[in-house]
Amino acid sequence: MEFYLHYDGPLKANGNIRDKHHLREQFHAQLSVLWGQVPLAPDIGGLLSYPPAKNSLSVIMKRSEFTFAPLVCEKLALVCELDITFLRPEAPGAVITQGGDIDNRLKTLFDGLRIPRVPDEIPSGFAPIENDKPFFCLLEDDNLITRVNVATGRLLRENAGQNEVVLLIKITTKAVKAIWANLGLG
């Protein structure tokens, strides 16, 4: 399956847990729409049931008060490839930049695409609202990314802040083994 996510906003090198959760919130809204479309909708087999129904394969993972629903996860035997167009307000080729080196900014992005590993990765004081049940994320873990291609370019926006970026992320999911739950997803 192929689809796109986009992001327009700050992306810091070595972002903190609030920065990463902000990214999660941006992607959650888009992934919520994706989960409402074929082949993910209707919720065939109870993938989003919590607690899991008997004989169902739920992808829901609990962290603190949140119930996260990663699309690319071990339960679905999926991995993904990312093709990222990364626009920033700097000259082309400026790999070490005023906004931070690109590899640390990408690490912040990857952390924002995955569910928190432990409850401490959720900012204190944050609790899910009704639209966050479940909270959709792309990845269970960023080690499920099997390939990354990044094309950088200049963000042509007046008065763009040094951390401001526009990202277009093409996601290609792939099944590592065929199971009923990943038909049409990889």
C-alpha cells in the first residue's frame, strides 16, 4: 500500500518529548482519515478493538492513558519504506544547517512517527481527547523502517524560522509474511 503524510512546521534536531508528540498529533489526524478508507475500513477482524475481542488480532497498544494504533507493526507483519521530500529555509546541500544537522532532525521525525516506547515518552499533563481514541501512529517501532530516501530542497517562504520545514512523506508498506490481517496492506 502507498500513501502520503505531510507536515508543515518546526522540526528540531534532538527534539524533546513535546516536539515528538506534536509530530504524532499532526500525523494522527491524517492517519485517522486513512484508517477510515479501504483497505483499512471497515475495521475487519477487530484490528482496533480494545480490549481485543476473542480470536481477533488487535493492533492497539496501551501507553499510560493513551491507546495507540500503529499501522506498521509486528502483529500485522508489516514494514515500510519512506521517501521524504524535506524542504527547509537553507541553501541546497547545507547538510549541517542552522536548524540542526539533518540526521538528528530525521531522528526526531522517526520518533514522531512511532508510538512511545514507554509512558515517559508522553509529555506530562497530556491526556487523550475523544478524537484520540485510538491515537493513530504510523509505526510500532522505527526499526520497522527498511529504507529511507531523503531529497532536500529550499523552502521558499518569507521569514521562515530556522527550524521550519515542509515534509512530504511517501510511505510504502510491505508484508514480510502473508496473513489475513495484512491483505491489501502490503
